[in-house]
Amino acid sequence: SVPGRMAASSETSCGKKRPHEDEPQEADVPNGPAFAPPVEAGSLTFARFWYYEDNLGNQQGPYSSQEMRTWVTAGYMPSSTHVAASYYGEVPEQMWPISALWENPETSAFEVADEVQIAPVETQQPPFIEAQTFSGAREGYVFKQDHWGLGYYQDEPPVPTLTAESIEREKEEKKQRILELHAPRTKWSVHTY
């Protein structure tokens, strides 16, 4: 044994138990158990998609972790909202309140592990933007009066269907029209009654 030190035993000279140096002291133990999400919820930082339950009890989703994070930080989704992870787009059978999955939802909810590849979120343009007057051109829209009223409608130009056969058919039709236009006209070619 080392001079000046007692042997590493769990009892002192007065018979009381003494903690080992590597054991946690009373001051080191937190007040209550550490926060942990339900095991059934899965590995939350590896979830690529999420579902949530809306105010009417309908399941909505899937949404990307990025979208869900944006909604939480913007205050659109309270911590009482029930959510569930979806790793490959599967529909979850059980949901939990956000507050049961993360101790501090505002700072850690829907954070994703570095290893998870997140596809960029494509924002959908609304099909109609109401406007009483034309306020200039808007990319991807036309201004008109239609079934939703006056405003900007998404421009949906017809998709041309062009094939080799349609080009050949058009060439033949044009050739026939040119021949008919340049054909000599005789008094016998026109019927008069």
C-alpha cells in the first residue's frame, strides 16, 4: 500500500462505508432519472420522415425532419402534438407527444444525425394567387379570370407530343397541300352546273 493512504476498501476505521473514487457522489446524482424517449419510438436522429396527428385526430405525413423542425421552431406545432418517426416512408402505428420524445423540443426536436441524407424540400407553388389587379408578371403564373376568380394561375402550357411519325405525317400533309395549290386549273377540273 502507498504510505500515508489507506487501502482502497469500502470501510473506514469507524466502520462506515466509504465510496470509491470512481463511484458517483451524492452531489453528482441528478435530481430524478435522466430523460429518455420511449424505446418503441426508435432511433429518432435517424428518422428521415415523420407523421403527426392533426387537431381532428387525422394522421398527416410523411414530412421531412427539416419541415417538422421548421414548424416546431416557428411555433406551429406545440409540444403536445403527437408524432412518430418513419424511416422508409412506412406509416407508423403508434404516436407520442413531442414532449415525450425530446426533453427540450425547441432546441432538439427533429434534429438529424450527420449520417442521414436529407433530400432538399421542394416547395410547392400555390395553384392560384388571388389578385384584384395585375401587379406585374410572376414567374410560372398567368394573370386571368378563371374558376377561382381573378388572379394569378399557375401556367400550365400544353406539353407538346412530338414523335417521328407525327413529323412525317405533317410533312406529307404539307406536300399534298402544296401540290393542290400548284396544280393547273382547267375548265374541266371545275364542275359547273
